[in-house]
Amino acid sequence: MVIDKTKLGLAFFDECLGGVYRGRPVLCWGSRRSGKSILACHFLNQALLEGDKALLLSRYQAQDTVIVAESLGMPFADAVNSGQLTILEYNTFITESGTSNNVMLPPQSFMELHGIVESQSIRRIAFDPVLPWVAIQPITRIAEHVYSFIHALERLDATSLLLLPKPASNAAHTLKNRLEDLCPVVIHLAHTHDRCRILRVTKYLGESIKLCTSFPFIFLPDVGITTDPAPCPDMPEPQSQPPQPTTAETPAAPTAATAVAGYSAGSPKKPINFSSVIQLPR
């Protein structure tokens, strides 16, 4: 078995850790406006630099994503026009009748994703966020479902970035913990104000010495995420234990946006069984 790496797309991260594991998922979680979607742009832009095809599944309008990426110096408009980058809004997979605060993708969605990845030879996928694929009820099935999803995702033979909001409920913490268990690389983004942002690598399979390193960063026009030379005060470590709410809640998924591509999905009838959805040749 050959262990291969590929660049994440952030120079300071790739120089320090050598990139991420090719064909494996990377989990990135953090609070709102911490920079998760910008990190996804860097991740996808790296595919463009390497001549690979990339796919973004997003809660945001595709046009807005392109505008943001272009402002950071990333040629997303040309990549979309040439077919090197595909951007699908979540309403591509979620019908209007199925939208809600706790929406779950219909069973055939992963089959459609598999078809897109295989037919277009996509090598990088960013899920912004990953919640519609993994937010499942009851929460007692989260561990089983996440395990099945991650292994089905790895069989797509594409490097993936899973973006997750900061957990705010007992169920959301359970979901994050299960994803952390199965993803070989886990990144946490934190911020206290616009000039104090920190990237921490809280898990890197096979690496322990450099996990204590924090990377202060800033956003710059035509550059995106880059290291911040200014010292940043110590920030608290991410919570490892969930709060103690009176009732457990399922992590909320984003409201679907307007579709921009010609893929449609029927109304959900049952939870996704990823293990049976993906049947790749042996």
C-alpha cells in the first residue's frame, strides 16, 4: 500500500505538515465567519493549479462563491466555464418539499454524487457544509451512519474537505466526535475578532509533535488566507466535551439555495444507506 499526500492549498500548512492524505477526507470545523469557506476555496484552487477537476457542494449561490474566489486571486470563473470546476448548490440534491432546519439528503443523492465524480474524473470535493449528508435522526444511529458515509466517500478516490459548524448541542458534539474519529486530518479554525484568527491542527494521523503548533492567519485581497506576522494572544483550546442541554438536538443543516445545475432529486423516503448505495467494481 502506497501512502501518498497532496497539498491542502495553504502554503504554511503544506510546508509544515507536507499536505494531507490523498484520497482521504479532511475535517475542518469552526464558528461562523472563522474562514471555513475561504479554506474550501484554497483547497479547490489547489486542484486547479495541479490540473485536476474539482467539485464544490455549497449552501451559497454559485455566483457568490465565484465572486469571493476571484477577489482572492483564484480563477474560479474560467475554471467553471472550462468545466474544471463544478459548483452545485444544495438545492440540486434537496427538493423544496424536503427543505427544513434538519434536512437530510434523499437516498439517491450519493448515487448522483458518485455519478458526477466518476463521469467527470473529479479528484477534489469540498462539502460546505457536510451536515446534509450526516445529520441523521435518531442520534443513536449517528456513529453507524458516519462510519458508512466516510468509507463510501473514500471509495470515490477523491480527496475531500468536510466543513462543519461549531457544535452547539449534545447531538452536534456527538456528530463532530464521530467525524474526528474517522478523518485522518482535523483542522480547527477560531477567531476572537477580525485581526486574531488561529488555525490549529487537532489531529494528523501519524504525526504528534507538530499538533501543538498554532498558525495565526489573516485574509488579504488577491491572496486569501496567509500567515499573520503579528503576535496573537493565547486562545482557549476547542471544547472536547459537549454542553449539557436539557434536551438533545440534531445538528441543523443549512437551508437549501436555488439550483444551478441540471441534477434533480426526489423526495426523501428513508435514511441513506451509503454502504449499499456505492457498489464499485472489485
